[in-house]
Amino acid sequence: MENNVEENMQMDESVASVEGLEGLSTGVTDEATFEIDDDDVVSVEAGEGSEEIIYIDNKEDILCMDLKGTSPHETRKFEFSSLDMAYEFYNWYARMNGFAVRKSKMIKSNKGEILQQTFVCHRQGFREDRGLTIENRKRECKPKTRCGCEAKFRVHIDMFSQRWLITVFTDQHNHELLDEEYHGMLAAHRKMKESDIMQMNDMLKVGIGPSQFYSSLANQSGGYEKIGFRKKDIYNQIGKQRLLKRCDGKNALQYLHGLASNDSLMFYRHTVDGEGRLEHLFWCDGISQMDYGAYGDVLAFDATYGTNKRHVNRSKSLSEHNVDNVILLPDDDEIDKKESKTTSNIQSTYLKGSTSKFVETNFVTTSKMKLQPVEEHVSCYVFHSKNDLSEELFKVETLIGSRSEFQTLCPGRIVYTEILEMMSAKVTWIERNVDVPSIWSLPPSFVRDAFRRNTIEELIEKYGKNWMPPIENLKHIYLPIYDCVGNWFLMVASIDGQILYHLDPGFEKRNIIPRQDDIKKLWQIISEMVQTMVQSEHFPPHFLCEVQHIDNWDMAESVGLVSEGFW
């Protein structure tokens, strides 16, 4: 079965072409020399029109796709968050179409960063002649599997969006593709499921060997070809488990280290005994720290067994409403006092670094929402009684925002989504054109990114470095929020007054608790952003841009950048 369709796609303008990559080093996983073939660069017709972009961010997005018979032309709309996601996509495509995937050539920058990666069919190339022509060879050669297949899949990173784009996709195989029932027998797709591993371990405990277990699976599945793995894979899994028993402590630390590389707030500490064995281990991820900082409590739901394979005592921590009073409750009364003290020191270190704030959270929750002085001060940046209320402040397509419409933020008036967004932009624009900026105005997209668990570094890169005024001048923080009950409101933080406010004409008392939860979580994230920037001494210098026309304007233009549709 062949699909002789070849679609090679021209890279986006923001992606550098292969021929134009200068000062780059080439890393190749194969032994062949890297060369650029002319047939790798075939542009797609510009008049075909643009298609909706599909973003692939996790493996679940891939597994729900039916890629059977998908043509390379249809894959132009896919963009990947990482190189691993691109590999998982092509691997899933290969499984559904009857072949397997190998990693091939790559291009790296001088810093060692991967810029381009090529994946090929498992039958690409030819077997090297290493002892194959010996006349007195005793053992028969294994069957040849490589036949020079030319199918390939190449991705390149977009320097602007940091996403991986498909630049070459050749679906041209010179061999037959496997039927669906045999896909699982290819080495790249052969894998024991977690349920199979658990069933195998249960049978081994009662004396049923690997061969009998494999025969039992064949009987359940309706044939050996439908199991999805070979008998050899069972023995490999048993050997892997035996190896893990001798180094499970080391693997646990490596796993936590891997989590820390993706979560900048991940905290873990361990101690070892006199023989170098793991003695104490404590960990807490960034989400737990933010929850602790927001609510001031730690709730521990311990559903594990009281003992484990290593007969190691465990301890769990609970906290009272006073966040400074932490109580350690050991699971075993015989735990040594020295061990409890060690665990207490580790947890106290974590708690000390998780509760620091620089603004006290007081909330205005009355339904009348009387304007406080700080709210009047912030509002005067947008409208003033001496100004003409009919003056047009914004004109975006058919939407015109007058000064009187901005005054709808006062109690008793309707707050439109577009008005809130533009008001935040207007404040930022004014702040960038005064001698001493004092307001940090965040866009509504900050809430979305913060609740999507973006790291603190990512939030600083997007919302801190170019938008935050110098710390010595910072007076207020401004953030429009779309809360969990479907209502827009404005969060205002007074740094000098040490108080948080919210402006909401449609506020109801029944929304007090969810409103407080939203504001406290967001404030904890903002506090950590500021603390991180203070520690790294990375505050943006005072930036002054020339005053410009406001029509069809957005926040990117206020710092001299090309408008990219920030809203």
C-alpha cells in the first residue's frame, strides 16, 4: 500500500531558511554527512488560502486525532509546543498508517539549541556492510529491514513564537505498509501497558511464569498478534524492575529534578545516612506553594498505606489558620525525635519561602462599592471632570470609546469587555508618556496565562520586563479580570496603602468567596513575579516613547513594537 503524495512546505517568514542559517553547528544522529537536497524545498501555492492553526500542546491532543490517510497537505495547520510533541505526532501518524519512525539529522545553534529536526521512516537508508560479505561466516545474516525509503518529516522552530512548524513532509514509501492489526508489532510501537505490567506482577507473585502469562494474554486477546508486544518484552520488563529496585532512591531524585526543570517553584530537599542511602525526602511543587500562599492552610489527605517496601516511616504536615504555626504529625509514634526535627527544618524552609507578601489583602465587598481614594486616583488617569466627556479616546474598527463610556467603571453602570480592555491599554499608554510612571497595567490575558499555570519566568518575560515601571516608582497595579461567575471587574493594588481593591458595579454578596479566591491567587502570583525580579535585579529601566495617535492602537505599539494583536 503506497501513498505517493509529496508536499514540502515553505517555512513561515519568521522561520529562518536552512540555506540562510549562519554560524550554526550541525548535529546528526546518523553517520551520514548532512546535505541539503533540492527536492526538500518545494513551496506551497500562496493562493490556496490560510487554514485554521491547530496547536498541539500535550499528548492527549494527539491521541484523540484520526490521522489514518492524512495527506501532508493537511498537516500544514499543525504547530507544536515542543520537539517532543512533534515526534509524538509523527509517531502516532506512523502507527496509524503502518510504519515506524526514527530520529535522523538535526541542526543546532552555536549555543547547542536544536533548531531543526528530521524524522524518517524506520526503513530509510541501507544496511552498512560490516561483516556481511565474509565467506566463512558461521551465523546467518538477519533479514534486511532497510530499503532506502524516502519518507521524512522535518520540523523547524519559529524564533518568534517558539513553536515548532512542519517544513517538510514527504509521505512516499517504497515498501508495503502494515495492516492495522500488525501495527503494534513494530519495535517503535511495541510497549506493555500499565495494566499488563500490573497483571504480570500479580501472576508472578502466585508462581505463574512469563510464558504462561503470555499464553493467557493471547487467549484473552484472540491471538498472539493482537497482544501488542512479544514474550521477550515481558522478560525485558522483569529485568528492568529488578534494576530499579537497586537504584529507586536515585531515580526518585532524578524524577524530582526533572519536575524542577519545568517548574521554577518546585522545592525538594533530601538527606542521606552514613552509608549514602536516602534517609529523608520532602517535596512540594509550585501549585501547592501558590495554594498555600493564597489560602494560608495546608490540607493533607493521606490515603497511602502505613508501611512501604522499604519500611521507611513517613510524616505528613498540617497547618492551622495561623500560617506561622506549623504542626508536624508523625504517622508512627516511634519516629525518632532527630528525624522529626530534620523533617521540620526542611518543611519550615519551604514554608518560610512560600508566605512572603508585600501587600496586605483587604477587600471591599459591599454591594454599593463606594469609591475609595485609591480608586478615584486611578480613575483620574482615564477621565477627569474638566475634560470633554464626548472626546473619543479609542476607535477600534466599529467600536468607539468616548471618555463618558470609560466612566462606566463607576458603580451603577454597565462595564463592557472592550471598554475594560481599552481602559487598561489607555492607562499603560499614558504611563509610558509621563516622566515618572507609577502604574503597572496588566492586560486581561495575564489572568488566562496565570491560571494556565505558566511559570513565573514566562510571566515575567511576557508581562514584567517591558511593562513594569521601576520598583521605586510603583504605586498601583491595574488588572481587569473575568471571574469564575462570568463577570468583569477591575482589580487595583495600592502599594503604598497596602490594600487590594476591586471595582465592580454588578457585584453581589454571594460572590464574595470566589472573588476573594481569584484575587488572592492572582496576587500571590504577582508577588512572586516581583520578588523574583528583585532577586535577579532585573527591573526595566525607565522607558519613554514619543506620543502617538491612538486610533487602531494596542499595547505593543506603546513600547515601539509592531502591533501583533496583543488583545
